[in-house]
Amino acid sequence: MAETPTDAGAKPKVRLGRRFKPADALADSAIAWLRRYAPKNFGVDLEPRGAGAARRTLAGGLTTAKLKAFVRELLSTRLDRSGARIRTLALGMFVAYAAIGAKLLDLGLSHDPPQTLKGAADEAVSGARPDLLDRNGLILATDVKTMSVFAEPNRIIDKDEAVELITAVLPDVDAKELRERLGSKKGFIWVKRQITAKEQAEIFHLGLPGVGFLPENRRVYPNGPIGAHVIGYVDKDNVGIAGMEKYLDQQSLTDPHVPGFVVDPESLKPVRLSLDLKATHALRDELAGGMERFHAKAAAGMVVDVNTGEVLALESLPDYDPNQPIDAQDPTKINRINVGVYEMGSTFKALSVAMALESGKVNLGSHVDARDSLRYGRFTIHDFHATHRVLTVPEVFTHSSNIGAARLALMVGLEGHKAFLKKMGQLDRLRTELPESAEPLVPKRWALLNTMTIAFGQGLNVAPIQAVMAVAALVNGGKMMTPTFLPRSEEEAAKVSHRVVSDQTSESMRYLMRSNATHGSASFANIPGYYVGGKTGTADKIVHGHYSETKVFTTFMAITPADKPKYLYLTVYDDPLPAPEDHGFHTAAYNAGRVAGALIRRVEPLMGVPPAKEPPNQPFPIIARLGYGADADKTNKE
């Protein structure tokens, strides 16, 4: 390259009047920095050559000329300048690739999803829930860790190929729907929730960009359908849909969306229910056996502590498995104890007799005329097993006389009858922790005929749990309380209960139920050693607006022990058929009563109650002082 010699003695020309420019100062500062730190100035001579060339002053330098010189020398192909440039370039490339490698290593070792996904995934990922335990600490529901497949549509290059590969591994994923979702503008979509470890491995080995995995919580019910109607179930997002699972969400006892994927169920305190898992299993087993034996359309039952209101067991068949709740919305699989409303049949006679005793209109020694059918207008009330004689109040109960129950209600009167049923919780919706409940079907126009028929259990439809709690109040000393599916002590129950009948009326009802077990319709449930009391109920079903002569709804309630009740058992069958050995009878005693007896035999030992060797001494002291109750334990039928 040609060079122009300079005059060593010449002074640089300075253009007078030139204003100082900050750009010139910035360029000179950059050149000074490069001279100090860059190796050999990247092989570029930033100033003109020449012996004795004077450094230009800061004010007179031309920024454009300096930059041109820098670029010209930088792009020079001179061999004596190339070594430094190559070393510098190599150093820069090494630093760049080292930074990229470090970032890739960090992403590969990190278990967290990319930050860009967290906003969407925080809302989509399923949250943690506390464990549900039975009263003894056995697990009813718990969370387990599982993986779910997600996709980022904007990162998938060949969507058709991705759909083909994914659906080959996950055949239950709809290919058309997945293709449409991958074609959307969303930044995050679920491909499939809660996959297996094998499916995860196969998807991983596909190596599809934009397809990844997120950890989630999956709700598991280790006991399958046992207690399903109480426990309930959750959806894919771990949100409670029914039962106590929904109750947990309503009470804010869960953590459905935790920022930052902190979805550890161990941080949530377990929730203990009043259910006894072993008793619930026994209840379901006995109900299912009876349902098959009597070819019933449905069955239901429950066990309740009459002194605390705790529900120890509840089952309704047919049921569902909460692990696969796809058929939980089937109307045949409802919770018949809480949601169904039925005419409870002769079990309602317990309320009618208690009402008459509490009113003072009658006592245990009073007589009721049941010699002839009871007529009201064009309607006639008759007894299923007519005695055609005058009955005592205990006989009205043990013979399950419709005529006798109707006459007792008439003695109290229409308004008195309505007020008593209102007090006993039969005319209003019963609400518990379970979100599911039903409104009773009450006559819009309550006439005298309604009082007569409701007295023996027809004309008023209630949820079975309502009738159970009313009878529980009649036998526990007269204390009415709302049932609970959470633990409750007797002290706590006393604070939430209120008196509905006197101690004397309550003892009278215990005596009547015991008498019915020894020489009445409840004899099939009279299990030795447990001092059982009981009451049957058989209601004709309404078919096409009329009472059927062949289809029935049967109910049985039993208490143990009858002198100081602790537990009340309910068994229900919808449209049972006669068993071959029952000679065509399909009333409650033959099906619901038999099953209740088998249930008592199994559940009482599970509750730690062994059979007593001898009956209690003076089981009914109050009415004994009045001269009644001595025949409670006689076993011959009249």
C-alpha cells in the first residue's frame, strides 16, 4: 500500500473556529480503550504510519476518517495482522459457545418447566388436596404424583406428524380434536392428563419439540366404591365435584391452584370423617347380597350414632367407583339416603305414636278402635293384617295398624300433626356437610285425609336420612340434632341439639321398638345379645299416578341396645321380590328386616360391642313405675 511521507517539522493544521464535538471525544476514547486492552489492536493500526507522525489533537480529529481507517485495517488480508484476529475470533466463539452450552446444561438438569409456561400451567395444573381419613385413621382418599403431557402449538413444526406419532402412543386421544387444538394460537394445551409411566417414556422417546410433561396430583380412592356417595369424587383438575370432596373446596380446605407448582399434599392437614370404613364395607356387602337375593332395583342403608348424630356408614346401590366416576351422573346411581325422597311406610308410625303420647291425648294403656276399616269420603283405610278388635297403643305399634295410627293422628288434630312433623324436621330440607340434599314433597293443600295417611307413612315423601334422625331423636332421650359426616363428641352434640320429646316419651318408644322385635314384625332382626328394637315399613309404590299392588318400597330401622341406644341401623329396598322361602311375601320384615339383622351381627363386633350374655336389668325404669314395660322381652307373637 502506498504511503505518503510526512514532514516531521510540519505543524498540524488546526481549523480555527471549529466547535468541539462529543462524537469525536467518544471515538478517541474508544480507540484509547482498544489500544490498551485489545491484543495488538486486533492487528489494526488505528493511526497513520510515518516516522514522527504527530498525534492529532482531540479537537481536530475526524471521526469518520478514524472509523474508515479502523475498518480498512480490520479487513486487511495482510499476513502479519491475521494471527491476532484469528485468536481474538476464536476466543469470542469459545465464550459464546460456552455460554450456550452452560444454558443447555442448566435446562437439561432443571425439573421446572420453562418460565414462559408457568403462567398458563399454574392455572391448568391440578392442585393438592388433603387426605380423607375414616374415624380410625384409615385412608379414604389421597393424592399421588402423576405426569401429564402438554404441547406448545407455536413450537411444533410439523403438526400432522406430531398428531400421528402422539395418537400412536395414546390411542384414546382424538386425532382430529388434537390437530385442531395444535392449530390454535394458544401457547399451552393439554394433550392428555395423568398418563402412565410407560406412556410417558414412549412420548419422551418421540423427541417432539414443543411437547413436554408436567407433574400433577391425581386423586386416588384405595377402597373403590366403598363409601363413594359420602366421599364423592373430583375432576381432572382435582376440584371436588360431589360429596365431602366438594365440601372441602367449599370450606377452603384444599389448595387447587398453588403458584410455582408447589402442590405438595403433605402441607395440607388430613381431614377425618365420621365414617367407619369397616362398618361401611359390611353395610355395602350386606345390602348387595340382599339386592341380589331379592332381585331389588336398588338398595340403601346407613348406621348412625344416635347420641352424637355421627354417620358411621352410608351406602346406596347401585353405586360407582370414584376412581372412574364416568357414570356417577347416572340417575340410577344417586345417593338415595340424602337425595331420594320416598314414602317411608310404617316406620312413620313411630312418629305418630310418639306424637300422640307427647300430646297427652293417650298413654300406653289407652285403647284404639281398629275393629272396622276407617272411611273418609270415598277413601277407605284398612290394615294389612287386620285384627278386627280394639287395640292398645303398644298393639297399634307392634301390629303396625294403619287404622290405629290414623286415629291417633286425628286425636292430635291437623295443625298439631303438622307442627309435630315440622318440629321433627320432616317438612324442610335437611342440610348436612354433603352438598347433595332433597326437598321433601309436602302436600300443597294439607287436608284431614293427608293427616290420616301420613300417620301411617303415605302422602309425605322425605329423604331417608330425615326419617332416621327423627327416630334417633325419639330414642336418644328426645334430643333432635342434625346428622354429621365429621367427628362429633356427645358434649358437642349436646350444644347443637334441642329437645323435641320428653324422657318418658323417649323411653316409651324404646320399649315399643323392643317389643316389636320380640313379638312383632321386627323379629328377623332380633339378634341375641344385642337387645335389638326395630320397626318395619312397607309402602306401595306409585306407578302411573296410582298405588301399585305388587311393587313396594321397604324400610327397616333398628336400634341397639334398646334400653340405652347407641346405634340406629337403616336398610331400604326398592321393589324387592319375594325370596323362594318366603311364600310370596315381600314386605319389609322379609327383606330389609333380614338384612338389618345380618348387618347388626357383623357391625356390632367391629364397633367393639360383644354380645351380652344376659338382657339388661330394668331396661325401662320410667314406664316400669307406671306399670308398663314388663312384656318387652316376651318372644311369643299374639
